[in-house]
Amino acid sequence: MTTSKGKPLAVIAGYGEGLGEAIKHTFENDGFQVVTISRSEGMIIADTTDANEINRAFAQIDALYGTPEVVICNTAMLTIDRFFSTTATRFEETWRTSVMSLFNIAQAVIPMMIKQGGGTLLVTGATAGIRGSKNFSAFSSAKFALRGLTQSLAREFQAQRIHVSHVVIDGILWSPKSRERFPALRRETAIEPNDAAGVYLNLTKQPASAWTQEIDIRPYSETF
Amino acid sequence: MTTSKGKPLAVIAGYGEGLGEAIKHTFENDGFQVVTISRSEGMIIADTTDANEINRAFAQIDALYGTPEVVICNTAMLTIDRFFSTTATRFEETWRTSVMSLFNIAQAVIPMMIKQGGGTLLVTGATAGIRGSKNFSAFSSAKFALRGLTQSLAREFQAQRIHVSHVVIDGILWSPKSRERFPALRRETAIEPNDAAGVYLNLTKQPASAWTQEIDIRPYSETF
Amino acid sequence: MTTSKGKPLAVIAGYGEGLGEAIKHTFENDGFQVVTISRSEGMIIADTTDANEINRAFAQIDALYGTPEVVICNTAMLTIDRFFSTTATRFEETWRTSVMSLFNIAQAVIPMMIKQGGGTLLVTGATAGIRGSKNFSAFSSAKFALRGLTQSLAREFQAQRIHVSHVVIDGILWSPKSRERFPALRRETAIEPNDAAGVYLNLTKQPASAWTQEIDIRPYSETF
Amino acid sequence: MTTSKGKPLAVIAGYGEGLGEAIKHTFENDGFQVVTISRSEGMIIADTTDANEINRAFAQIDALYGTPEVVICNTAMLTIDRFFSTTATRFEETWRTSVMSLFNIAQAVIPMMIKQGGGTLLVTGATAGIRGSKNFSAFSSAKFALRGLTQSLAREFQAQRIHVSHVVIDGILWSPKSRERFPALRRETAIEPNDAAGVYLNLTKQPASAWTQEIDIRPYSETF
């Protein structure tokens, strides 16, 4: 499970400024070779919601670098809106971005990992995946679905040494995008992407006798 | 909120043998006029996953009978299969049948209900919506999504007197379909559709000072 | 399981103004004979946290009226206080009032019920039993414990036709005590005791193919 | 927050073979000075269920080493028994060992930590604290109570830089005690104490922008 360069391989799907970038640097600093997949700015350009594109992406990764040891599913579309302002298209797209992406990635990568003797699949969740809220009908429904899929995958594949873990992000990440979206956000009350990324890295180090299926993180200042 | 016949109106989406039929009879016996929507066998033929068809169906219901006091969302596609045998199409269809049906129905009916001063929206959930399991990746993910949507709707619309309630069916209903699917099923260990239907009816009777958002039901013999 | 007067018997432990009283009237109106247990004002005076007193109380009930069909555990000590102001004594008493009361009652009454062929045990829970909160360390810990005990009893005795159900009260009951405690409380935003009592009564009517283990209730106006 | 030897201080309450011992070694290897409290075999002999003894113990620790940076609450009494075989005394002792220990320790140590600018309180939970089960009435009720207390402490003190975290152990630790209790236990299906201890250590390293309130661990082979 090491690349041609002798490094373990990690793949980040849903790469972008903020968490994706932080995970990339954190894993690289730890000695991983990191490949990023994104619709526009990753090393591999692919639409994670499209099974064909994802299959092609992982075939390419396999040919170039081998089987990933770790795959991180970090795709999301944050939809916060009144239910009556949420179109069916937007509702579906919110679900598709989170859930079909994980479905496609898991279909492509779990068989490769099983063949290699195991692997780790990390999924970015949110508090909205645990509690529904006003104005979160689309996002919450999508994140619930993601959590249900993650639990089911963990229960189906854990005995084959596939470690599936769900990271519940409870708060707002300190990123250019979130500062634009929430202009009042202060750094003190946000999650530092690098700090969150450390949690992902730790999960990949867990020995098989003590695997985590779910972990939450929030800033000390978050009321929850 | 009474029909031309002076009766309160209940609409069942996802009508069929088993639970749908039992809810129909239970509500009719209680004095409701009941209209059923189904892809093939209801009084109104419509595909609940299609927003246009649902909008047309509720416009028709409105013209013929008025605004429903109660709508029951009972659409589901039971998918139990190994993850690797679950196609993307099936995965999506399982989600669409449960979740887009509720989305479309809620978009169509909640505005009508608010205009009338309130109403009740009852949603059929499952234990798979609370815990993921091996071979339940599609069904569990869909039922999680349904639960998240239901909670979000309850939190967004409750103050406008829209009562949204999620019924967690923990067990197998005694119906022709389930007997065919699970030949070893014994009546003693199944949920009687009429008994489940009684739970739905009770929810519609709850006064606004004591509304239930979630209730589970299971046979006394179910290990849980 | 009917009393000498040919009526089914219900016992309310933790009787008092508000919910206890409303349950009594609701059950009596439905045809139950109701016996109340309380430290000071019930028909039977007993400290529910004391096993001996509870055993004596149920022996007395058995002799006078027979085996109860329904027992309602409604004892609670509402403690809302900063953690540092909560004494060990108060913390323990809060737990004891809820949890040892249910323990003692269940020990006394479940064997009688099993001998009679079944029975219903209803337990008053709270949202604090599902989520911890600031200033709720004692109350939340006690209500969590109560919920864990209730689930365990349901899972241990359900197959012997003992229906154990946990009612999550999410809001403030409209009672003299709560009006004194929360002077700003408005009726519009409180739970009517009679409305809550109706939920308890409905649970006793559930046929064994569709038993509820947990149900929540809140006023339509409650933000949750 | 460093000891006279210039090391950060960790205190383990409920020290013993197995997890306690493993945490001690793991923290010492990481550079912590570790003080253990136990009824019989710790460096400090104290009954954690007794507030006076705990206050004395922490006064002694304060005088000898200073304020702990980390305190680990690891006390538990595993009770697995039919409900009718569980005495009130045993039920209460099971609760007291877990919950009053944490209560006493939190009362003693959180004020010291706040004065120092912060600290970490780690609590050993179990799956029984999340789901009740047959024959687990005492243990489950105690572990639920522990979880409720932990959540409440986290919500009350997090903003004062007290990190309270609940570790859900889902499985059996590989220890002399558990091998005696479960003679059929195989190492392959147990949790290695050292692997679990690593999770505790990681929690103490989390920066304040990404604190975990709850994390579960289980062996890859555990069906859950």
C-alpha cells in the first residue's frame, strides 16, 4: 500500500481551500503522498457525483500510484434556506454532492482496499447530520443520509479491515469561503482547518483493536 | 378543513396493501374522508417522486375535497442487499422514493395547511433510519435522510401549527408483500397493520400542547 | 387484572398536582380504578426511594385491589443549578428520586404483572435525559439513568408481555408548581397536564403487536 | 501546569490492571508525570465515591505535584445480571462507582483547572451508556448517568477551557480481569489496553479549536 515513491497514499475527494487543503498538508507532512480530486482545482479533475468519472479517477490513481491506504470524502454543498425557498433541484444536488459522492467513491475504492488487506475511509459529517433544524431541511437530510451510509459501510466492511469513520464537524471552519459567507465569524470561535485535519490523521493511525466509528469536534467556544 | 361531505380529509401517499390500506380503513372508521395517492392503485394516480405530478395531484384534491387536515407519507422502497450488489440507480431510487416524495408532498401541502390554520404530516420511518446496518446501505441512508428532513420540517413549521411526526416502524408488517418476501415470518412476531394504523390516528388527535415528533412501535416479541 | 369493582387498576407513583393529578382523572374517566402513591398526599403514603416501603405499598395494593394493569412512575426532583452549587447530597437525591423509585417499583411490580400475564409500566422522562446541558448536571444525569434503566427493562421483559415505555416531556407542564418556579411561563407555551395524560392513556391501549418504547411530547410553540 | 519535575501532570482515578495501567504507561512515555488513585493499589489510596477522600486526595496531589493538566475517570463496576437478581445495593453501588466518582472528582478538580487556565477531564464510558440491554439494567443505567453528567459538564465548562470528553468503549478490554470473567475471549476480538490508551492521550493533545466531546472505539472484529 505504498506508492512508487515508497509512501502511503491518501486521496482527498472534495478538495478545496480550507479543510481539504489543510488535510493535504497535514498528511503530506506526515509522509503520505496525497492525491486530490475535485471538480475544478484538484490534481485529478472529476465530478464525484458521477460514477463513471469516479471509476476513471480511481483507475488512473491505481495506475499512477497504486491503491490508496486512506480516502477522505469531503464533498459538501452547504444549503441554508427556508424550506419554501429550497428548490427540488437544490435539495437533490445537496444530497447528491454528499451522498452519491461517498457512494461512488466507496464502490470504487473498498474493493481495491479489501484486495490490499484493508484501508481507511474518512467521511466529513456535520451536526446537521444528527439533528434537523429550521432552514436546514436540505443540508440536514443530506448529512443524515451520509451518516446512515457511513454506519452501514462500517458495519458491512469492518471485519474485512475497512475502517470507516464519520467526523462530525460541529462549528464553522476558518476558511476564505466561510469568512465570505459568515462575515461576523471570528477566528476565536471557528475551527482551525489544521486542527481538524489532525483529527483525520489520528484516525488513520488507530490500530485495528481500537477503531473509531464516530468522533465530533467543535471549538471550545461553541455552545452546543 | 372539512370536505364537501362535512368530513375531515386525510390523504395517504404511498397507498398499497398492508399499512396504507389499514390506515385508510382506520381513518375512514374514525370519520375521515380518505384520498389515496399511488403510482398504480390509488384513487389518484401519481408518481410521488415527481414534483409536477404531486402538485397536480394536490391541486386536484383541493378542487374536489379541499385542504387535507392530515397527510401521511408512506412511500418506501425496501432495499436489502450487499453494498457491492447495490447499483447507483437502485441506491438513488431508494432515496428518491422515500425522501423526494416527502419533499414534494411537503412543498405542496404545507402552504395549504398553513393557510387553513394548521395540519398534520405523518411520515413512516424505520429503525434503519436510526442505525445503519450491514446490507442496508441504501435503505438506511434513505431512512436517515427522511428522518433528518422530518425533524427539520417539524422545527421550521411547528410554530405555524404544522404537526410533523415520524413513526419508527421497528419490525415487519404482516402484509401479503412481506409474507412473500420473508416466508418464515410468523404473525405472532409481526406488526399488525391495523395496530400500526391506530398509532397514526392517535397522532392526529394530539392537542397542540402535547405534540409528538417521534414515536417507535414494535411487536412485543421483537428483540431490539 | 380487574379490581374487586371490576375495573382495571392503575397505580401512580409520584402523585401530585399537575401531571399526577391529570393522569389520575384521565384514567378514572376511562374506567380505571386509580391508586396513588406519594410521600405526603397520595392514597398510599410511601417513600418510593425506599424498597421496604414500596414493597409494603404494593403488598397492600395487592391485598386491597389486586395486581395493577398499569403503573406510572412519575417521581422527579427538578434540580437546575450551577454544578459548583450542586451538593453531593442534592445530586444523589435527584438521582434517587427518579431512578431508585423506578428500580424499587419495577422490582415490586413486574413479578406480579408477569404472573398475571402482562402489564404496562410508564415512566416520565425529560429532554434532559437525552441531552445534557449547562446547569442540568444533576437532573440530566438522573434522567439519563432513568432512560437507560427503562430501555433495559423493556429489552429484558418485553417478551413476557411487560410493556415499558418512556415518555419524554419536552417542555414545562402548566401546574401551580411550575408557575411558581417559572413566573414568566405562559399557558400558550406550556404543556397541558390533561393533554400529556392522554398520551399515557393511549400507551396503555396499544396492542402487543405495536408497542411504543419511547415517545416525546412538546407544545407546538416549543423551540427544539 | 507542570510538576516540580517540569512535567505536565495526569491523574488516573480508578487505576488497575488493564486500561488504567496502560493509560499510565502511555502518558508516562509521552512525558507526563502520572499519579494514580485507587481504593487499593494506586499511589494514592482513596475511595473515589467519597467526597471527603477525593478532596483530601486532590489537596495532597496539589501540595506534592501541583494542578493536574489531565484527569482520567476510569472507575466502573461491571454488573451483568438479571434484573430480579440485581439487589438495590448492587444497583446503587454500580451507579455510585461510576457517577459519584466523576461527580466528586469534577467538584474537586475543575475549580483548580479553571484557576490554571484550563484542563482536560476524560471519562471512560461504554456502549451500555448509549443503549440499554437485557441483563444490563444496573450497568446501563449507571453509564447513561455518567454520559449525561459528562455532557452537562462539557456544556457548562467548555468556554472556561475545560475539555470534557467521553470515551465509549465498545468491546471488552484484553486484561487479566476480563479473561477471567469471559474465559472464551480471544485477543483478536478484544481491545488492546495500549491501543485504547492512545485514544486518551490523543484527546489531551487536541487544540481548543477542535475538541472532541465523544469518541467511540471498538475492535475491527466487533459486530455493532
